[in-house]
Amino acid sequence: MTGRGWVMGATLLGVGAAQAAENPPARHQWRSRVLVISAPERNDPKLAAQRAAFEKVRDGLKERDLVTLEAVGDGAAARDLRARLKLPADAFRVVLIGKDGGTKRTEAVPLTADALFETIDAMPMRQDEKRRRNLGRGPDSTKKGPRQAAPRSGSEY
């Protein structure tokens, strides 16, 4: 999985070490969005299609702070991750988990990059991220100065 290039690591933040060990998506809470791809076996055609679709858009995944986890086959880690998300072991699923730890989208077929990005880009937290990244820059601005943080409202999340 990590050799694919589009799987990114994230640091532990806001959860205890024991919780993170028991719940891999929790390792990324408040730092990254998590996309869990579950397939019954390595040669599942839907798994191959999902990997291929995201391989083409690595920059978009990185821009949206997306980490990918896979539950493939019947190993203990795959079984545990599926059980945590209540996913079937005998069918393909893709699950988007927001930075807040909540499930945002679940699909039984490969998710297109456009559909994934549309879902993420509609999230209030993502819209706030985009505002903060663009604060002080006009649409034609090319200056590369430091970014300023925008005021944050807890009600937006």
C-alpha cells in the first residue's frame, strides 16, 4: 500500500496512543481526511480501478489532506478495520472519513476523483481551508508570501 505513492502518512494528534492503535483512522483525526478502501482480495477489479483512479490525481489528494487506508484480504488488520467501520468482508467498499472522524460517504463501487473532490470541497472545513490559503491573495496574485490564518468559527465545523 505505501509503495503506491498516493498514500500519505500523518502524525498522531488529539487521540491517545492506545485508541490510535485500535482505530487506525483515529490516528489522522483533525489532521487528515481518511479514505478507506476495502476489498475481499488483492486481485479485486474494483480495488484495481480505485487505485488507478487515485494514482492519476495525487496532487489533488495531497491538497485535500487525504490519507488512504486499505483493508484487503482476510488478515487481522483488515478484519479489524472493516469491523470498526461495519463493512462487509466479501464486498468492495470505499469510505470517506472527515477530519472530525465522521463518515461522510460510503460507496460500493469505485469512487471517481471528481465525485470525491466534489464531496470534500463542499465540506465547511475544506471551504475554510481554501479561504485561509487564499487570504490576502487576489485571483491573479502571484506573490508567495506567508499565509495568514483566517478567523475560525467553531460553528462552521
